[in-house]
Amino acid sequence: MSPGILAVQLYSVIEALQADRPGTLSRLAALGFRHVVPFALGLWSTPPDELASSARALRADLDEANLGVSAVHIAVSADSQASAIETCRILGMDTAFVPIPWLVDGFDVRALESHDGIRAFAGRLNAAARELAGAGIRLGYHNHHFEWARLPERRGDGGQDVRSVPVRSGPGLRVTGRRRT
């Protein structure tokens, strides 16, 4: 088993990034970090040229700080994932995560509140994962505490924990995370 890569999720230093992105990245490198996980480069509706420009500007700041990217948070379009693929190529990595439901075209915070919503959401992620896999990029879903709510009762099941809803995930989609207790 190969060792993991320790990376800083840049969202955890959002205020410092907003004040001084190059300085914050340099400080992370000075602390000994070698990799980061970028977030919020754009939405699924962000024009492709704007998204690519944001990724190139970030890549330049990362290069200046001598930092690599272990994964990136992306948005998923309802149709082509070409912008996500380009973002990953610019940043030089092969792993992407969708961090919240509303970064998936057609879904919002209510996406995981019903059985049908979960299945539709997983279907969209699976379709995106297949396209991204064709470009050599793995897709995952990064969960938060609010996804682990109990679902409304359906067919007398008394309500289910989201984790118990059967969802088919394709070979390119990885769903990770643990429930907070």
C-alpha cells in the first residue's frame, strides 16, 4: 500500500486566501505542506474560458509556492464535463470531488432529502464519472454532516439513514465519508 498524500483543503484557510492568496500559499509551503486541494474555481454555469483562466491563475500561484494539487473540488454540468477536464489538466491532477449537491447542475440542498433525489443525484454523478474516467480523471463525492439526515418514511420502512439507500455507482465514481456521531 502506498503512503497517502497530506494536503491542505484550501477552504480551511479561505479568509487568508481572500486576503493574500500568493502569501497564504507560500506560508503553507513554508509550514511543510507540499499539496493542496483547491475549491470554488467556478460553478457548472461558469463560462469555460473564465474557469480555465481561474485555474491558470491558481496554477501560477501554486507553482510560485512550489505546491502540487492532490485533488480539486469541481462542479458538474448536466451535459459535457469538458470544463472540469480542462481544469484538472491545468492543475495537473487526476482526482476530483463534488463537495456539495448544488455544484451539480439541476440539484440543490434538497437533493439528498428523498430516495428519488438521491438516486437522481447519483445518476448524474455516475454519468459525469464515466466521462471524466475517459479522460483519466477519478470523481468522488465529498460529504458533510447534513447529508446524513434520516429520510422520510417510505413503504413502511420507518425512515432510512441516507447511507442505507441502495444506489448504483459506476466504476469511475467513489463516494467517501463517514457519519458524524
